[in-house]
Amino acid sequence: MSQKKIAIVTGGSSGIGKATCIALAKENYGIVVVGTNLQRINETLELLPTSGRLGLALDVTQEQAMATMATKTIDYFGRIDLLVASAGLGKLTSERLVPYPTASLPYDEWKAILDVNLTGIFLSNRAVLPIMIEQNLGHIINICSASTRHGLRGEPYAPAYCASKFGVVGFTESLAQEVGSYGIRVQAIFPGLVQTPMIAQTALVRRYGGVMNVDDVAETIIYLATQPIDTTIIHPHLIPFIQH
């Protein structure tokens, strides 16, 4: 079994996930880059050290694909220490600039967003749990979305996105309490509005002004990933998160 810590990053070929892969590699993690676009996966891999990297073109919404993700990681590295679940979807297509009102939101768009943002979190988390439970050690960080000082906030014309991210909070809190006794930390971070390709396709930057850099979010993930297992942190203002 490899002594290097191993991190799987879903959505690792773009945005927050890509920045996280690079940051974790600098901390001497072996990296598994998971995405759906093989070209972008390879572009991320080229930015990582040649030793300790693996790219997997897999869909987080597919149960068997996530099982394959865990199996191939174990086959290649022998362990899984960290999962950063950052794969996300804001809308079904970039061709439509104006968001749908709820009254005319197509079912296909609702389903696609929930499938990636919520079911994808469930399937990716579940896939690594048996391994982490057997190791009696593991860490899962689920990427949520913007929050206010007083908690989550719904936004008009984004019912599917908001519902999916609210769901991630409940799922993460539930799982954290369930698996804490196995030495597994489960956390969700709320990075706010981040400059990513997904955000660039929307009017959110014009509506809300400045955004965070993906490197800022990656730095927070590194901070969480490198804390001792018994650390408890509460930061209710900038990036709150949930921990068992």
C-alpha cells in the first residue's frame, strides 16, 4: 500500500476541482482526477507531478462509474485518504443566457442539475466509504455553494441549483454523524461566488459583483485536509462548513 496520501477529486478537470488537484499535489498527495472530458482531464494531469497521478473519465451520476472510480483508485494506489466532491452543474446548457422561471423550468434541466449536484455527491461519497471504513480513516469534503452569514439562501430563478445544494448540506451533516466513529471526517464548504467556467456562463457576476478565485477555495480545502483528525473548526462568516 502506498504511503503517500491519495486524494480523489471529482470535477477535477475544471474550476475549483482543477485548482484543488494542483494544490493537493503540492502537498505531496497522489491525485485521481475525475471528470467527463478526457482532453481536460489530460490538461490537468499535465500540471501534476508525473508520479502519483491518475485520470479517470467517469460520470458522477452513474452508480457503476463511481464504483469503478473507487476500484481503479485502489488498484492503482492501494488506498483512498481524501475525496473532494466538486463536480457541479449550474444549468443544462450554456446556450441559454436567461434563466428559466420555475413555472417554465423543464424537467430535464431540473433532473440534470439534481443528478450531478446531489445524486453525484451521494454516489461518489458512497463509493469511497467501504474503503475508508476498512481503513478506519478517511476524509470527505463536499463542495456546496454560497451562503449568507445566517445560513443558506435561495436565489430566484435557480430552484434546482438551490435545492441541490441545500440537499448537499443535509446529506453531509447526516453522513458526518454516521461515520465519525470510523475515523472519517465529512465536511461541506460554502465558497460563495467563485470565478469558474460555470459562473462565466451566467449573469451572476454582473448581479453580485466580485467573485472569489478558485485558488482561494483550494487553499481552504488544503487547510481542512491537513488538520489533525480530532480538530474541530467553526468559521461562520467566510466559509462555514460542517464536521462531525
